[in-house]
Amino acid sequence: MKLKKKTAMAISFTVGMLMFATTVLAEVSSKSGYEQGKDALKYSAASFENKYSNYTIDFSITLKDNGKIIMSENRLGKYDVSKHASENTDTETIGNKKSKFHCYSDKNTRIIKNSDKDIYNVTEFKVPDSGYTFENPFKREGASDIEKIADALVGNLKDYVVVTNKPDGSKELSGSVSQTQIPALINAVSSYMLKNKVISINRRDPSEKNIMPSITKDIYLKEVKGKMLVGKNGLIQNVLGIGTLNGKDDKGKEHNLTFELLVKISNINSTVVNKPNLSGSKIKKVIQNNEDEFANPEKYIGKYKNNIIIEKDGKFQKIGERLLTITHSDTNSIKGTYHEQYLKGYENYAEKMSDIKFDAKYGSKENGLNANFKIEGLSQGGNISIDIRGTNISFNIPQDSYETYDSHFVRVFD
């Protein structure tokens, strides 16, 4: 299931900041508390992967600016591992706009409905799809490296999480850290993350520019606190995390950004995933031939582009275009050129990578088509990724300034 573009960006930013903040909280626990929390996370992930047949996860996230809610999202997810089926209901609020999104999927069908449209979009798979499967995050590539980075950031903070054992055999891990207890390195990383994410969100969707205040200076992590309740069976029942960042915008106005995350896990082995009854409903049906979704790789040969945009005098301004040309495409490789062209007077924005040629071979094809390639004269390489269900291409190359770079390219039809 995919979120709307504007929500996905805001949610991605919020979740990223909360993961960073709650990681700080977990890592500053005493050794015993830290180990108990980590054991609960790993046990829960392994159980969702291969022990329990079905379960419900209620996920809510809220973003506040100076106490006012500017964005919130709730996802109620019902998952049946044995049947590879899932049912998700998303309710989002952005400013004064509220919308609802429902998605059901199994191996043979995907059914989607938005609250603002009186129609069900039904996709039937000609060849059975994989359906719902739980991907254990602790088995992902690089998971152990992320743990090491968190350890290095936290340093010697050890004593801020309290483990309370309850009479019924469950336990609660809780604690908080404040501004004076947070290392300078963590504040520096928080500041960098916030600046770059705000810029990215506001540039990607200018129509929703005011979702995120443009905090650019005096940024610091003010407070992080949270609770985790672990059942007597060792499974996490709920998690609450709150993080607050303080900073000022370009006009000197102070902002307190508060991120609140709540996750509840329930109805283990008693969750029922229901396929919607579409009798009498308006239906838009598509038959998806997913037997070989990349049977015609030549269709990606052609031109793609996006705009080079900067923010000037409080407004977005186009100063040129990025042109991506695919000259060769088969099931194993993709080849082409990349070129930047600037409007008169903005030629000084050109970087070292304004003209390159690339020849890349695909790696894993499980989640789309991704290929890495070398760039002559540089130790760093680039990456190109194709959306096999669409016409867009993601093209990433080293940049001196990511504030003006957009990696998403759309097809051009002359």
C-alpha cells in the first residue's frame, strides 16, 4: 500500500526523526534495561515473522508545531501471515484536510478505496502475488552497523531508563533525557537531519510548503521520553515515544516541533482479515499480468527530465533542467547519459556531475530494478532505479549540495 506523496514525505520525515530520538532513548538505558528492550524487539520481530498466524497493529503518529497539530496519521493494520492477507485503514489529517484510505490485499487481489472517491480500484493478479509477508528488520543488510552507530552517538549515557517488573509477569521500560543530558554530537546530527528533511519536503511538494516550518538555526533536541510495555510472554504490547526539537526559522520565530508515536499490538492469533464485499459498488478493475513484469525492457528507452529549482526571495524558482536519456535497456543492464542545462545567469550552479555517461548492470530484482555504476574520475558511484509498475526513474549521483538535487525523473514524450 502506498501513501499519498505529500503524506509519505511528511510521515517519512516524522518517523525518521522519531526512530532517531527513540534510538537515543533506548541506547541511554542501563545495560540490563538496554538488553531487555533489545531482546523484546528482536523476539517480537521473529514472532511476527514465523510464530504467530495473525495480529493487529495500531500505529499513530502526530506532528505538532508550538502545540498545534499540523499533521497526524493513524494506520490500523490487520495481518494474516498464514493467508498472506492484509487489511489497512489509514486516516490522515494535514492542516484542516482529513482523508481516509482503505486497502485489502492477498495473493490474488488488491482492493483500494479513497474516502473522497465513490469507487473501488480492484487489481487481480494473473499469476498469484507474494501477498503479505513480514520482513524482519533485524535481518536486513546493515542492521548491525546501525546499532554500532547508535552506540557511538550515545557514548557513556547509561542510567536514564527504569525497568519496572509487574506482578503479572509483564514489565515496563520507561525513561527520559533532557537537553542538558543529550550529547552535542546528537544535537548536531539532529540539526542536520531536520534542515535537510524540511528542505526536501517543502521543495518536493510546493503546494504544501507550510506543512513543515522552515527551521534553519539554533536547532537542538530538547527532550526525548518514552515507554515500552512488554508482556509476560516477552512480546511488546505497546510503545509510546515523544521527541521535541527546538529551533528558529529565518525570521527568528521560535518553534517547538513535537513528534509523538504510539504503537499498539493486539488480537494475536485472533485477528480476522476481511475481504470487502463489493456487491452493488462501483468498481474499476485491472488484470495485472505479473508473470514477467519486465518482459519488455526496451520500453524504458527514451528521455526523462526534472526541473532544477532553488528557493530565492521566499519563492521557488526554476533555473534549469536535468535530462536523463536511456539509450539501451535489457533485462540485465541499462545504459545512457545525464546532462544538466541552466538558464542564462545560473550557469554557476553547475557541478562536476553536470555531464556523465553510465553503463549499469542490475542487482537484485525483488523490489524493482536497481543498478549501480561507476563514474570516471570519482571514487563514488551512482545508482539508477526503475519503477517496473510505472514510468518514473530514480537517478542518484554524488552532489556537492543535495539542497538543489532531485533524483526523481519523469518520462518525456515528444
